[in-house]
Amino acid sequence: MRDLAAGLGYLAKGQKWVGRHGRWWAFGMLPALITLVGYVVALVFLGGWSEDLAEWATPFADGWGSPWQGLLRTALAAIVFGGGLLISVITFTAVTLLVGQPFYESLCEKVDETEGGAPTPPETPLWRELLVSARDSLYVLVRVAGFGVLLFACGFIPVVGQTLVPVAGFLVSGFFLTVELTAVALQRRGVPQRERIRLLRGRLGLAFGFGVPLILAFLVPLVTVLAMPGAVAGATLLARDLVPVEEAGGDEQDGPDDSGDSAELPGGAGAPGAPGASGAPGYGEQRPVPGNPYATGQDGAHPYATNPYAGAPDAGRPYGGAAAGQHPYSSR
């Protein structure tokens, strides 16, 4: 439930963000407006040609009498137009994101800048970004279509088809809508599509809380245009939660001092005779010196044959005696 509320919160925060930045709200509506105009024109042509298509597809009904011929072809024309309308609703977001890739890239960048911790996007040419976006959108649409066929088949199950299947349909659509909307922000963070889906599968509540309310709102095309900039801004905030950007820099961990202090440690790097010491051979390279270098002194005699301190101190030494001529430590 916490993730569900968080997803709904990111959706609200995105709308508030574009509300505070009116210029970016207008900027983000341009791709949705362009896509909406294109879809409206396509649907108008489809509506005008649907009867001709129905007549072309049913040559076997040319000899049918009234009203069966009209009912068949009218029903088929309605199915064709309804199918086109359904496809437009399903694909509108994907096409809008594809058309608005440069727009939404700038919008995501601005959201990251205002919130702090903006990532460094990979250096990819625009044509490459569009190609990757189109491929990812097609991949998502294929998966949505697969779930749609499965849910359509389950719709014929009594009770389940009228209760659970519609709910499952909204959940699936909301999840993949979240996948589509977070694609721009996660691409900027270098996250491939399969990893995006895996991340959102691990936070289903977050994806449902963000995407399902948008699916309900996007059923109205005009609302889609108005809400799309805030949806992209909210998806960027959600992506920051999924893949936080680490701040560059920070305190470095204490490590070995390279200033040469290790030479003071016995056997450490830089110690005399250590293998890594400059100008000093390693211990394995040393060879024993023939004979004892301290066997004799300079005159051939043992340097410690006699004790230099055997006799009592004389007056010529600093403690040779006190003022009274006696040794200062001879008595207490």
C-alpha cells in the first residue's frame, strides 16, 4: 500500500511541477497535440471509408435482401471504426513519446536539474535514440497485445469475465503505461528496457499507483494532451526513486600513505632492503659477506680486547672529581 500511495504521489507531484513551470507545461503539450491531430485525421478518414471497406470485405452479401445486407455491413463498419479507435487509444502514448522524444528529453533534463542529482546521459545520436524508442515501444505494444488476447479469451468465463478481467486489464495497461512514460528518464540513466521492466515488476504497487489513474484519465484524448507533460515529469521523479543518481566526489577512504612513512615500518615498503625500496636490493638478493667484518680493528687487534672504562675516572674527564678533589659519587 505504501508503494501504491507513492505512485499516486509521483503523479500528483509531476502535475504540480509543470504547474509551477508553465513554460515547460506548454512545451510538453506540443508532441501530444501533434499526435492528437494526426490521430483525429486518421480516424475521420477511417470513419468515411469504413462502409466502403465493409462492402469490399463482404462481396458474398451483394445478393442479400434488406435489411440483412445493411445490418451486416453497418455492423462490420462499426467494428472497423471501433477497432481503429481502440488501437489509437492503446498506441497514443507510445506514438506521442516517439514524436516527442527531443521534447521530453529536455523536460526530463529540466526536472532532474531542479531536483538535483542530474545524471550524465549517454552520448547517443538523435536518430539512434528514435530507433531505440521505436523498437522499445513496439516491444511493449506486442506484449500488451499478447495480454489483451489472453484477457479477451478470459472474458468469456462466466462471472470472472465480467469482474476480474476488466480490473486485470486496467492493471496491465497501467503497468505498461508506466513502463512507457519512465522510458525517457531511465534511458538517460543508461537502463535498458528489460531492466526497466524488471525494476517496475519489483515495485508493482508503485507502477499501478502511477499508471492506472493515468489510464483512466487518458481515455479522454483532450485530458491526455493536458496531462502528458505532468505525466512525463512525474515519471522522471519516479525514475529517480527507482535508480537514484550517486553524487560525484565525496570523502575518500583513508588508505596507505604514499609519502614514504612506510619506510619507518620494519620490512614495510620503502624500508632498507625491502623488495619495493628504491635503490635497495631485495632480501633474496643479499649474499653473506666472507669473514666477520668485526673480527679485528684497524690495528689488527680485537676492538673490544680491553675495557676503556676499567680504571677510575680521572680529573681530565667531566666527572673526574668534585671541587674538593674527590669523585662526586665516591660517597653519599
